[in-house]
Amino acid sequence: MIRVSIIGFGNVGTHLYTAFSDGPMAEVVAVYSRNPQRFDGWEDLPVVSDFTSLPEVDCTLIAVADDAIAAVSSALSTTAGLVAHTSGNAPLDAIDEKHRSGVFYPLQSFSKRPVAFSTIPICLEAETEASYQLLTTLASSLSERVVRIDSAARARLHLAAVFANNFVNHLYSVSEKILAEHELDFSLLHPLILETAQRLSEVAPSEAQTGPAVREDQQTIKKQLHLLNDSAFQALYQQLTKSIATTHGKKL
Amino acid sequence: MIRVSIIGFGNVGTHLYTAFSDGPMAEVVAVYSRNPQRFDGWEDLPVVSDFTSLPEVDCTLIAVADDAIAAVSSALSTTAGLVAHTSGNAPLDAIDEKHRSGVFYPLQSFSKRPVAFSTIPICLEAETEASYQLLTTLASSLSERVVRIDSAARARLHLAAVFANNFVNHLYSVSEKILAEHELDFSLLHPLILETAQRLSEVAPSEAQTGPAVREDQQTIKKQLHLLNDSAFQALYQQLTKSIATTHGKKL
């Protein structure tokens, strides 16, 4: 078994702990959080209360906020083994140079909801081939999709994820607000939203584009902009309409 | 059985035909399309080749482009029965006033993909209570979710659907393009995209918002704007970031 420590016990840390505990390859021998209340409700966790009492392990995974990675990694002693962070956004060299360093980035938005780890792409990077092999063994025990991605490519991947997750979720919010103003239930849109996401497995989004902007349907656009008078979302509607038209070579 | 004609045999018309044919309440006795090649590959369709040869029916559903609804409805004789269009965008009075009029709007983005009609909200409107009852009987035979929504509310619903479907799909396209420029596979984002959509059944999008804008993470925003230098999507990133910050009371 590969001996692993997990630093940070938020959504990423807890899902990694659960996935490794259920898997065959790794034993999580230590978990640390600066917020011990995170451990409430868990049983038999190998909690350590400070950095100096961490046992010697093969690999330490850092699942903390991006801006804390450098400080955490420099506080860890070299008994932490290969030290990898789990961020889509931080570069490999965010890890203190005294360690063998790596990145172990599961590309998913983790919440309290259960996840099917086997479908989540795990993006790996490491300084040395030996480190990369160790991360691959760990990642392959959790997921069917393990990819090698360097820091520059991961930054692009993270940017794309901001569009496909954070920005998309904001558009869901905008819809919810437009409906709430008229006492319409947001759940009316759930089947449409799911279909829009699910059809991506069959049709590329650029080929699936519909709506007034790509149809050059000026009348509907004008009507909808009018409905958004006095709304904070009118400028957003205009920008998105313009972006769709430009992308698809339409004039509006 | 309720006798039904369907005018228009695009994605909406074909899915309605299939759903009624599989259902217990309605018999589709006539389908018409101005593009007869739409009927290629279908068997035993009750095709009529022009408007004058439509049989007398209880209800005619018009599944054509919004700007053709008025012309189609005025071309239909009064043997067409209750005449309802299927658009989220057109008002009830798009139907020629010689008919008993209605709206039968299934809130979904139809493509060639199969759909689970039972989960699709069907939004109804009618001039008279008798017409509304007939539409309700038809809609309830297809879907578990039938809602009465007037033209003004439906216009808002359609606007909300533009944000949640058309605009969301464009953001998927943007992600795809950002990844393609670096030879990264868009399918890496599929699990993230599905999770973002699926969690709406448990958490409101306004409560699920994550990402640099809501964290007021200036450093990441600056870095990502820099990655979008020379990109047509930089302005879109800025507008969405601003909209998220404003919505969540953040200053950026």
C-alpha cells in the first residue's frame, strides 16, 4: 500500500480521503485540517493535530486554498515524501523546492454531493519520472481517466473550466432570478438544462448552438432586451449575443 | 381518441408525433410539412400534401418557425379545430382570430436525440376554458408536468431559457475553443459540466456559485484575462466576472 497524508479536509480533501479509503492502492495514514470541526461526524479518521507530528509517508496531497499551498508545503518536513497539490490553478513550483513535487488535480467541482470518482479526469504533473509514476499509480486506482498535463496547459484547462462551470452556473442564477421576479419556478428549466449538458457527449457545442443570436433573429433580441430594461443583466445579454454572432460569423 | 393534426415536421413536430403515437389519448390523423424530404425514413405517416386536404380534427398543433405561425394559421380552414402553436416566444394572438386558439409549448431543446417526454414541462395557454381543458388532456397524456402560463409569463420563461440553454451552450463552445487551441480534449470537462447541471436539483445556483469572481480572487482574474489577451472572449470574461461580482455584492 502507498502511504498517503492529506492536508486540508474541505470538499476536495474529504472526497479524496473517501475515495482512497474505498480503493485498493493507498492507505491514508494522516489527515490534517486547521479547522478541526471539519472532522465532526467522521469516525476512525487518522487525524493529526499539527504538522510536526505527521508520520513518514510516500506521498502528501495538499488540498487547501491556492494561496496557502506555498506556506503549507514549506511547513512540511521532508518525511512528507512526494508533495503534490490538488489545484487546477497553481503551478507545479508552488510546492516548496525542498520536496519532490507534483500536481494531482481531479477536474471536478466538489461539494457535499457524492461523486463517481471513476469518471473524473485526474490531471497529473511531476518533476521527475519516478514521481509521475507514483502519482499515476495513485490516480489510476481512483479514476479511469488519468492525463499528464503541464502547468501551462493546466492554466488553460482551468480557464476553460471557469467558463463551463463558474460562468455557466451564473447564467443558471440569472435564469432563476428572471423567473423568480414573475413567480415562476426555476425547476421548469431543469430538463432543458440537463439536455443541454447531456447532448455534449454526442454533439459539439459549436454545432448545437440555437437561439435568436445564431438565427440573426433581431426581432426576438429586441423584445428580450426590452424585457431586460432596468435589469442588471441587459449588458450581459448584449455581450453574449454579440459573442455568439461573432463566433458564428453573423451580423447583428 | 382526440384527433390531432401536426403542421411542421422538424424536431418539435417529429417528437410530438412520436409521443402522441406512443400515447393513449390522441390519434395523429394528419402531418404536413412544406419540406416533404422531412418524411424520408418514416413509415405509415398520415402525410397530407397541402393545406386544403387536411381532414377535420379536434386540434391542430403548429410546429413551425415563429415568423411563419401567423401565415400558417390563417391558411388553415376552421375544420382545423383548436389551433395551438408550440412556441415559447410567440404570443397567443399569433394564431389567426378565426380559430379557437391556444399555446402548447413543451419546454425543451429538441434535436434528433430521443427525449423523455414525461419529464418535459408543457406550458399551456388558451382563450377559453374549454380549449384549455382539451390542451390539458393532450398535455397530461405526454407529461407529468403541465403548467398554465400566459403569454407575458411565457416571454419571461423563454428569456430565462435563452440564458440557461443558448447562452450556456455558447459558454461550452468558448471552453471547447480555449482547449482546442492547446490540443486539449473538451471531453475532459464533461464530468464537471454534468455535475454543474445535475446539482441544481439539490442546490440553487445562486448558492452554488464558486470561482475567482465570487472569491474576489483578483490574482486569478488578472492571470486569466492575460491568458485571453488577443482573444475575442476577453470582453465576455470581463462582463461575466463583473456580473457575478455585482450579483453577489463583491467589489472587483
